[in-house]
Amino acid sequence: MFVVDEKKYAMDLEKIKNFCLTSDKERGGQIEVMEVQEPGDNGLLGVVSKTVHEVKGTGNPQNDTIAYDLIKLFIVTLLDTDVKYDGLLTKENMSIGMRLAFNTMLQAGLIYEINEETL
């Protein structure tokens, strides 16, 4: 939990997990083609053998890594605010990076305001 303008906020870990692991829901695959060429009797290269190797799986690990690193940066930025502002954080004294992290995560539903209804 962290406090901004005397409002308490928490992180929705399930939504963060789903955001960072989006490619688990997508189908993906890689195809590797290896050709061996040798010169023929006429001196021109020709394909002697060709091997196609296809790996099917879910997702794109590179996209997951980018999403993970971005969310990690946002979380670290937000958690660092308590140290810098001794818990007296307001939207006015936030840096641009803190505002970006806070507003992005709030709009995406990755953080939410804690009120009497959510307790």
C-alpha cells in the first residue's frame, strides 16, 4: 500500500501478472530453415539438402520481458516515493516519472484506491 494525496492505493497482483504474461494466451512458433549448397558441374551453387525445423509454442518471450521490465520500473518508481517523501506524497510534488508510473498503472487497473468498500 502507498499513499498519494492522503488516499491509499494497492497493487492488483493478479492483473499485474496477467499483463506481464500476455503471450501465454497467444500461439506462436519459430521456423528454422537450414540449406546446404554446393557448386554443381556448371560451377553454380545448388541446394544439396534442406532441413526445416519448426517449434510451436505459446507466446513471445521477448514481449513478456518488455512488459515485465516496464511494470517493474513503474513499481520501483512508486515504491521509492515513500523513501523520498516520507509518506507525504501529493500529485503536486511527484516527479514526471512518478506521475507517469502512477497514472499509467491506475488507468490500466494495475493499482486501485483502497476505500471502505474494498476493505
